[in-house]
Amino acid sequence: MENIINKNRFFALLLAGLTGGAAALGGYVAISKKSANSIEGKQNASAQLARYASLNSAPAFDFAGVADIANPAVVHIKTMMGTASGSAETPQNPFDFFNDPNFRFPNPGPRAASGSGVILSDDGYIVTNNHVVDGATKIEVVLNDKRSYIAEVIGTDKNTDLAVLRIAENDLPFLKLGNSDDVRVGNWVVAVGNPFNLNSTVTLGIVSAMGRNIDLIRSKGNKYAIENFIQTDAAINPGNSGGALVNTAGELIGINTAIASETGSYAGYAFAVPVNLVKKVVNDIMKYGKVQRALLGVSIQEINQQLADEKDLPDLKGVYVAEVVEHGAAEKAGIKKGDVILKVNEADINSSSKLQEEVGRNKPGDKIKVTVRRKGEIKVLEPELLSEDGNTKLQMAEKTETDSYLGMTLANSSREERLSLKLKNGVKVSSVGNGVFKDAGIPKDFIIANINNEPVYSVQGAIATLKELKGAITIEGKLANGTDKIFAVKMPVSKED
């Protein structure tokens, strides 16, 4: 906060309001910092934060220092989409994701696309949009200094359109996490990304609105989507997906995700996932491999004048509880149909999107304070949030993505396995049943690095490649003891073979 005030002295009058907003998330941040496996813990333990010292003396309205901080921490992500053919879809409505569909190989054959990502720790954790990497058989991360790495997917969350990647590198520059509860309409912001494959592009704008729900993620079929976007007029275009929205202190406040445009290019409206929600998603994925989705168990309506008149409500504050899920967290805590939810913990609730985000920051088993108004009486209730299955148990994701073809089961190799074998890419053979691969002598735990001299980066890509090949092929890689090995495999010519 002090950095913002030093750079923009006219913000001084906002200090009291901003300080109050910061307190709303204080408890969560304090708990997160205790964990070495949280992104906050990793940042606090890194000497990279010293990069921010120069911003204290920067003159007002000079954003060069912010660009110097942000550019090295924003990466270019290039993805290969298996054997997909056909051109990228043209947006069918004014709201859509904006990864770059122009970066692709001619049809037929694999399709490529590109987007952006933000480094969150010096040991290679990166956040981007799920739609940038969804379905990718190869993910290449290119740093600001042109170094290139093959990335491992740690986990994804379609409900927030976020994904966590990791590359095998250390001592990387990263962006310090800000507090999106402090963000106010009219604040200056800087967007950094790679639009149209133009690396490290920096644009300037203001926060145009907060708490936008554009019904984009849910329209893609995600039942528990959370949309409480920061809206900005900073110029961002296809290829900016997954890039950084940064405040004048050089802190990450959002992940750029979507634009509103009739043409698919910048039209003055862009939307970013707020960083406080990003923190929760990233920490869950790092710890559990998946997001621990917490549900309150209510259906709500936003309050307008018509609803207020119909339900005899005294004002337009809060959100109206239209239904309460049977045996859900809300019902068990005493929340009833007809209640008006005014607050979650210390955060005022005036929209469905704000309620979704505040609840979404928690895990099943967490207790939250919900302030409701019922027939003129204010009540504070404490529901214990539940999972989609209706319990408080946290669940670990499956450690690896597995798939099988002709008796051979594959799993994505771990970063540690590849490093120990000095491999940049490869998938692991989990088991080998009767079939052509067993006949060729391929053993369990063999790491497949190349198929017919083509690199293999994921299970999905390996299976897609194998299904296309007929006749004699070669499979190259390393045994568990590090020995190089090439196997000749006779693939079936047809399904009947």
C-alpha cells in the first residue's frame, strides 16, 4: 500500500478505505503464510522480492519501474493441441476467452496456439488460464530472456479458468501477490502479456469496474463457475490470456482472462480473475492437486427495486435467498428461504458474483460468518461449508493422468523423474499387458521420450501419436536405471490385425 501512495500521492485520501479492505482477507493470508507449500510461503522465502525496492523512489506516473518488475515474470506459453484439425473457433458472443488462435500450423495436422502466464515462485510455478492449456499435448514456456522449457501441468480448474504449471528451473523472477480487495474503480493498472505473439507487451489503463459476472465460464458448461472479474480498459488482445494485471506497486492483482468484443480484438473491455481467488486456487492445486470446492448450498437472486417491492424489503442491499439446498451447509446453519445475505465474514455482499468469490475462497470444512436479515432482524450464522458430495472431507487428486492403448498403460512422468534421467520430456510406462508393446520387450517404468523420432510430452500426445501409426515404428527412451534404449514395435495395420 505504501508503494502505491509513494507513486501516486493523490491516492492518499483512499488510504483509510483501502486499509479496511485489506483486513478482510488478513486471516486467510496469515494462515497461508504458515505453509511452506503455499505460494505466499514460497514468495516470502525468496530473495527475488528485493527487486521491488527500486519502486519506492520512482516518480509518480512513471510506469517504467512497474514494467521492469513485471516483464521478466510474464511468460509466453505455446501449446500443441494433439492431432486437432480445423481452424480455431470464432467467438459467437461478445464475451469470450482470448488465447491467440492465429499461432497454429496449417491443416491438416496438429494445431498450435499461444497465450501468457505469470511466474509465481522462483522455483518455477506458473499460473495461466485453463483454456490456454486445455487439451494440449505439448506446453512450451518461453521466458522474457528467450529461454525455453517444456512445462508440466500441476493442476487445472475449469470453474475459475485457471491452471498451474511448473518448469524445471530455479532463481526465477516472479510477481509479488497483491490484494484484490484493495482494488478500486479508477485505480491505474498495467497489463502484461503476449498479444498476437508480440512478446512482453505492456499496456496501461484503469480499473473500469469490479465484480463483473459475464456468465462466460458457466456458459462453457462449468456448473460451479466463479465469476467476479476485475474489468479494465487496458488494451489486451488475443494472446494475453493468462497474463498479468498489475497495480502501480508492481503487484499481481489479476489474471487476464476474457474480453468483450464483437470482433475478437480489443474494444475497451477486458476481464481478469482477481488475485485473491487465484491464491486460493493455486494453493489448493499445489497442496492437493485439485481445487477444494466449498459450497454454501443456496440459490440466490440479486435484489432490484421490483424484487424489493415484491418481498417488502427495506432497501436494495444484499442478495435474496430464493432456495436453500436440503441438507446443505446453509440449511444446517439455519439460513432460510427469504433471508437476505448481507455479509460473508467482513465482506459486504451485493451481488451473486461477490458471494460466489467469498465462498469460493474457502475449503470444505471451513466455517464462515454469514450475516443475514430476516424480517427486519439481523442474524449472524456460521455454516460449515460442504463439498459437492455433501461432506467436509478434502480429496487429493489422482497423482497422474493415465491412459492405455493396446495393453500398455502410460502416465505423465514427474519433473523429478525427468531431471534424474536428464530428459526434457517423456511419459512413463505404468504397466504392460499382452500386446505389441509387451512383445517388443518394453518394460514397466520405461520412460518414452520419442516415438518415431518425434518428442513425446504428455500421455494424451503419446496415445494420439500411437493411434495414428501403422506398421514398424521405433520407441526411444530410458530404462529406470538411466540406460538408453530403443524398441522396435510392429503396430497393427488395421483393427482386425
